[in-house]
Amino acid sequence: HENGDFAKLTTLMDKSTLDAKDTFFTHEKFNEVSQKIHAQLGSFIKIEYIGLLNKIDSIHTLWKARYSNSQEDTLWQARINLDSKEPKIIRMSIN
């Protein structure tokens, strides 16, 4: 989100997520969330891989991120589909 490259991020996303009628992942939503993160947390400083959770059809990768205006760590999660030929992100969240 830091560099605002929505097109690059879509190459990592599962097509079913992008094509869903009620998808959470649109260019407009990406810009909105990126602006909120920057306004609340500041600039992205660093990220550290924490680990993963194994699920039946996916894995959840966990990351610890740090931002310039926050004294707390932020948790990033990316759920990756393992059912397709090429693993792709099907869901992302930040806490």
C-alpha cells in the first residue's frame, strides 16, 4: 500500500477475489485503505515475517509491521489459496 501500486498488487491476487461481484479489493477501496493507514499510522518503516497458519485449502502468512506514527506493532495477514496451480492471495487484513 505504501507506494500505491494497485496494478502490481493485483498480480498477486486470486482472480476469483478480483472478479467477485461484492469484492473488497477494488482500486477505490485500495486507495481508501492506504490513505487511512497513512493518516492513522504514518509512513511504513519495516516489516518482519512472523510465521504461518496451515488451513485445509490455504495458508495464512503473518507479518509484523512498523509505522512512523505508532509505538505499537501492526499485524498483517495474507490468506493464500493453495487450490490453484499458482498460489494467490485471496484475503488480506491489517490489525
